[in-house]
Amino acid sequence: MPQRNDHAQRSLVTRRRAGLLLIVLVATSLLAILGSLLWPAPAVGDWYTYQDIAPIRERWWAVLTALSVGLVLNVPAQALAALILTPDRGAMWTTAGASLMWLGTGLYAVGVGGWASMYFFATHPGLDAAAGTRLLDQVADDPRLLAVALPGALLVALGTVGQAVGLWRSRALPPWVPILSLTIVLSFIAPGSGIVGALLGIPVAVAGTAIGYYAWRRTGPHPLPAVTMPRSAP
């Protein structure tokens, strides 16, 4: 009897942990979509100038900082949920994917946080506008501006692909979920701000939330059965 009680207690703790992951995924997915809507697009070219940021410097800092925090919570939570779903089949892929996602998240969040602070202080109204403009122009031409964030974004995308392969192989959830998660690749070829950015973020948010939901269901008293896949599936 004590052994049964211990097993039941461990199962309850695991389910509560999976429930916490699901809550984090839902909240941070909504934050990411909202942040895309508030993230401004540069007026000219591919990068931001002093004139772009100075009028919205407070919003810029708040949005980028909030998105950095949300990313640090969302991506590791999604990776942990995927690990719960793949204790056997697909485990190698999701483990490798989680490792890349965790490393990439740290790099990208540090890079975005640096952007937020750099633009915020360079556009301070107490500083000379001409000097601030020269500073941001110089920074935009410095390769170190993207030296941390860009590799981080690439690692998160590669890790998500590996995670998708593992989840597909696991048959622990419907195949549309890992397929939908691959839309993260579109973030490298399409604008990430405004309506377009929010629309592109919806499939990624749905996939991440679904991974958390199925992980939570798996830890319940009546786990979902494995999904039937075509014999030709890898």
C-alpha cells in the first residue's frame, strides 16, 4: 500500500508540473503575439534609426524586454513538454532539439535585451540627438550587433526542427502539431512586426500550446493512446 501511495503522489506531482508548463506556454504565447503587434517596423530599410525609436523609446524597451522574458520562459517550457512526450521513440531527436533550443534561447534573449537597452539610452531626450544618431548608425554597421542574437535565433529554429522530428516519430500527439511548429522557419524570411508578424506567430503559438496540452494529458490518470500513423511514416 505505501508503494502505491508513493506512485500516486509522484504521478500527481508530475501532472502538476506538466500543468505549470501548459500555463506558461499559453501565457507566453499570447505575450508573443501581442508583442509582434506592438513591435514597430523600421521606416526605411531593414534596420532602425534614431528617428524610428526616439518617439517610442519607452514602448520599444518595454516590448523587447517583455518578449525576451517570454522567450526564456516559452522555449524551455516547450522543450520540456516535448521531452515528457518522448520517453522512448523519438527521444534522441527531442533531446538534441531541446539542447539547441535552450542554448539558442539564452543567446537570443541576451541579444534582444541588449538592443532594448542600447536604443533606449541612445535616444534619451537629455542627450544630443545628433550624437545619438551617429551612435546608432555606427552600431547598425557593426557585425557584433547580431553576433549573439542571430546565432541564437538559428539554434532555436534548428532545435525546433529536431523537436518536430522527435514528436512525429513518437506518435504521442497528432502529426499536425509538429508540422505546424515548423512555421517558425518563416520568421527568417518574413517581417516579424505588425499584423504580418502576429499572423505568423499564431501557428507557432498554437503548436507550442498543443505540445504542452498533450504533455499534460499524458501525465493524467488516463493518458492519450499513441496516434495511428501511416506505415510509411518514419
